Amino acid sequence: MIERLISFDTTSYKANIQLIQFAADFLSGLGADIRLTYDDNQEKANLFATIGPSDIPGIVLSGHTDVVPVDGQDWSSDPFRLSRRDHALYGRGTADMKSFIAICLALAPEFSAAPLSMPIHFAFSYDEEIGCIGVRRLIQDVTSLPVKPRLCIVGEPTEMRVIVGHKGKKNVRCHVHGKECHSALNHQGVNAVEIAAEMVTFLRHMQKHIRENGPFDHGYQPPYTTIHTGLIQGGTALNIVPAHCSFEFEFRNLPQHDPEDLMAQLRGFAQDLVPEMLAVDGATGIMFDEYNTTAGLLTDDDDEAAVLARQLSGNNATAKVSFTTEAGLFNKAGIPTVVCGPGSIAQAHKPDEFITVEQVKQGEAFVRRLLGRMVRS
């Protein structure tokens, strides 16, 4: 099943319909109830499949079907053809996170044949890698059902550790509109690049303050909210005062640290810059485009989802991670969620991505133990 899923090139800028249709056909053949939610172009879809009684809150096993690009990476084998070497399986998505989805599908016949006391739900999404986009439509659909799921386990690669917390993320694009003129007469213009640079510097000072003063949670590395500017573009020539500059930045916030407070600080600083710009030209200004926000995850160790995942994994410890997953969105929607899955995040997104056979076996054992818990006595 892993080999079959890896063969679908579901890079985020491509469609995932073929994989979703394969999974839908496979699960419907087992008697599963299938719900699909689509993107605006009907080229990508989420799948929510239910096996077992639909009038009882059940357990969701969730994973994303998209993968990151292989463009420009030096692979030693075809990334979309599974290769087995030295007790490991190589291919794009083996770790992140098609192996978990494959385990769910491979064991689905056993769930279908069992007298389940509650339903098992399989939730497979699109466009997780570019901002947890697709799952939002799936969650909206699922929470409208007469019976909402009891809990959710997202199978991101954690080496089967139970993750109860992860950081949130806010992506923002800032546009600075200045006034163009000859650089010899720069008093007649508004330099958009310089205004943008002041704002980027302000973000850097914000990061320094947080790094030194917190808030802190030492379950994360680093143990504080991070601020990062990753892209900037502006100007046309050295002898022209630039009329436009844009830059993109992100907050990766501790779940208890509201990123809106950070945005308010930056907006306040920007507001102080605007009067001087307007004094030169009334058409100048600063605009923000908050184009993606994903909630952090904070699940109590005593929550049913965390307790169950620990029992299934055989590991009494829980942990937190700095990367963001779809778990925060499930949790925010009122479905208690943890993250636990086979493979290592250290292998994700790299050339020659792999998962060890041992990790696959541990993931399979985890899901089989879950099945044992769900069988009607």
C-alpha cells in the first residue's frame, strides 16, 4: 500500500484527485461511508471515510496526502517509486506522511470485518504543506454532522511519540507603497524599501525581546515564539527611489502566545511611519495581507486523546514540537487531538526521504491495538 501511494505524485502544486479516488474506491468497497470536500477548482479533495456505526462518536485517524516538491533535489532513486534499501523505504512522502495513510488503508479491511463498538474515521486532506488549507473544509463539513468525532490522532512522523503541543503559525505579506522619483531628488519621494527595512528591523527587535523575556515553554525548541522574515522584493534601479516593496514574515507562536498581540505591535509601529509618508504623497501607505493562520495545539496530558495514544504507543511520556500540523485545527474545532505517527520529521522534505521498516511495524502495531480497543465485547 505504501508503494501504491508513493506512486501518486501529489506535490502540493499538483492535483491529488487520483490518490483520493483510489482511497475512496478502496474504502467504499469495504462498506465505508465516503464524504468528499473539494477545492474551488475540483482538482483537489479531502476524504472523510467512516467504518462502523454512525450514531456514536468515533475516532479519527488523520493524514495529509500532499507532499513537498522534489524539484532541484538530488535523489539517488526515483522519488515516486518506492525503493527498499537497508531496512528502510525510500520515496517522497514515505515519512511525511503516506506511510501512516497506507497503514490506515491496509488495516481498513480488518476494521470493516470487526464488530466495532464505535466508528473509525479516516480523514485524508490536501494542501497541508502550504498552510493546512484543505483540512479546513473537511473539518467544517465534519463538525456539521449530527454526531461529531470523539477524538483525533494525526499521524505526522513523530517516531511514535505522543505529541500534545505544537506551535501555531501566522503568515503575513506586507506591501509598502511609496513614491517614485529620481534618487538625486529623493526628498520628493517616499522610499518603500527603506520603510520596509524599518519594519523588518522592528520585527527583529521584537524577536530579540521575546528571546530574552518570553513567554517561555521549555517543552519546545526553541522555547519561545519565533519571528522570521523570509522574502523581500523592491526597487527597480539604484538611481530610482523605489515606489514599491513587499516582504513576507511569519510568527511561529507558542499556543498560549496570541499572535494577534504581535501583529498589533507591528501595526502600531507601521502607523507611526505613515504620517511622514503621507506628508509627501497622499497615495502612499502600508498594507498587510494575513494570508494564513494555523492554530497551535495544546492538549492536556490527562485528555482522553493523550491517554489513549500513550496506551496504544506503549510510551508514557508526551512531548511538544515546534512545527505546525493540522492537529491544532481539529482541536480548535472541539475535537480533542494529539499527533502520533511513524517516521522521523528529520527525514521529511529532504532528498532520499525514507522511513525505516521498524517504524512502519510500530505504526501498524499502534493501529492494530486501536482496533482491539474498538471491538465490541
